[in-house]
Amino acid sequence: MKTIYLISLFLHASTAFQPSLSQQKVVQKSSRCNALKSHDDMSDNIDRRSFLSSGAILASSVLLTGASPSAFAEDNQAAAIYAYRSGGLPSLRPIGLTKLTTRYEGYVEAPKSYAKSGIPISFDFPSDWLQLDKLGGGIQYVDQRNGDKLYILKATLPSDTDLKTVAKSWFADVILSPEGDVARSGVVAEGGRISRSQMTTDCTAEDAPSPCIARRRMILKYDTVTGSGVQTVERRGLIDAYEIDNDVYMIVTSSNAIKFEQKGSRERETVENICQSFKVGPAALS
């Protein structure tokens, strides 16, 4: 399925534009910009020519080598990339009496050291959120009314660390990295810091469940840059992360800061419910 998507992306890019050599160069680092931003700002900040030409290069590379898209991104361990789908299409099942919530159940690519090729994941999200990148293999959804988003990402932990001991700043660095898959979507952001971090499942604790998968919850603060490049908008990201064989699998939501911080807001409740429902590993199969 990934190959079919990449072939279509290559053909579309080659017919729409004739990219020059300079357009095929990877965009250089720029002060850790490029991160989560609202759906309203997205169209103003994506350089369509750069996006399509880089997509064509990736598509042709995959066709020649037979590699998956994640194989190219995994070389950079300091960036969060999509946890690409694995094992076919996921199950999308409406739940509850009102059917206003959908449960996503599927598999994503496992770490190279993992015993199996895929890891089960599941999460719940509002049924009216729009799925993006349906054929590309990445998992992301957007609320078209306010630009709130969710991403399923993964990143490799630094050596001699685990989910509990790694510095909280590492999460801001990898999610907002210009080499990451979220940044490659054309998002522009400034700053970025973790304001709150808590281990919700600590496998080193005496009362830890068995088997145990470490889990950590964080809040990310950052600003998005508007299309004019002059004004910024405060955003909040909610992160829920699991550790699997030295890789971190996480769901990341993006919301307007004012709505997120407002007590009892629907936006805050929505993203909290999404992150709370996120499961990785055998628990996702229940």
C-alpha cells in the first residue's frame, strides 16, 4: 500500500512541476522551527513545490531500493518520525450509543530488535475528525473546526536512558526537530518546552503490573508562526508515551493554548480523552 501511494505521489509531482536541483535539496535546519501548528495556518506555510519535489525524490528512492518510508527517517535518531502502519489497514469502529467516538485499532512498525514485525496500538478519537495521509502510512487526524490534531510518532531513546530517566527536554527536541515527520508537513513553530511530566506507569515501582510497559504523560508548550511570519499563536501539546525496546511510541495532540488552559473546556477534555485511551502492546488488543 505504501508503494502505491509513493508511485502516485511521484507521478503527481513530476507532472505538476519540473523541480530544479536546488529544489531537491533538503531544507537546512532553522532554529528548531517546524513543529505542530493549527490546521488554519497549515495552508499558508507549506511550500508546495518543495513538498512535492521532496516527495518525488522519496518515492523514486523507495521504488529503487524497495525500502519503507521509515527506513529513510530512522537514520536520524534525534527526531520523531511517524509510527508507520503495518500489517494492513486498521479497524475503525464507532463506539458508544451516540457513535460520536471512533476506536482505531491496528499495527505499526516495530523496532528492529522486536520479536515481531508489528506492534498493536489503539486509541479513541472524535468520529468527525478528518484522517490525513490515508495512503502514506502515517497516522494523523485533524479537527477541521479548530485545527486540533493528533499524531502517532516514534523516536529512539538516547543510549543509557529509558522512558523514566530521559530528560523531559528530549521530547520537545525530537517532536519539534526539523528532521522529524511532523516538521516535514510544513509546520512552523518557535520555542518548545515540557511544562509538566509524570510517569503514569513506572515499571521500577514495587507495585508495577506484570508484564509492564512504561508510560509517561507530558504537556508541551510552544508557539506557531502565522502565515505572515510576524505573529505567533500559543499552542499546547499533550503527549502520552510508551517504551518498547528502547523506542518511544507516542500520541501527540495539538490545541490552541487558550482553549486548552480554560477550565472545563471541550477542547481540553477531548485531547485528554484521546491520550487516556492510547494503548500500545498487548493491551491494545483487548
